[in-house]
Amino acid sequence: MKFNISRLHTQSGIVQLSGELEKTASGIALHYRCVSLMGTDGWFSLDLTNEHTQQFLCDIEQEVIAHLGD
């Protein structure tokens, strides 16, 4: 299922996310296409290949899944 979240308040900040949610035999997998974080000067895109971005996405994963389940 493709998703596009224009604004999600998480414990780690306010984000915009787009990508695809995949239901697998072992659970749910999120595949992100674009991720932006709200900063003091507006939205800034995150580098999806960056190690810190990957950790950030792991930290907010359950919040994103819960939002998509609503």
C-alpha cells in the first residue's frame, strides 16, 4: 500500500513521509521514498542512505505504522 503523510507529529519531531507499506509473513515493512523533517526554517529532506536517518526512521517506525493503521 502506497502512503503519503503530509504531517505527522512523532516523539522525535514533525515529519512528512511517503513510501510503501508492505505486509510480509514476518510483519510489516516500510519502504520510504521521501522523508522530510520540520526544522526552524521549514521542511528539510533527509538522506535515506544516511546511518542517522536510518536510526531516526527505526525510532519512529511504530508511530508511523500506528498512523497508517488509523
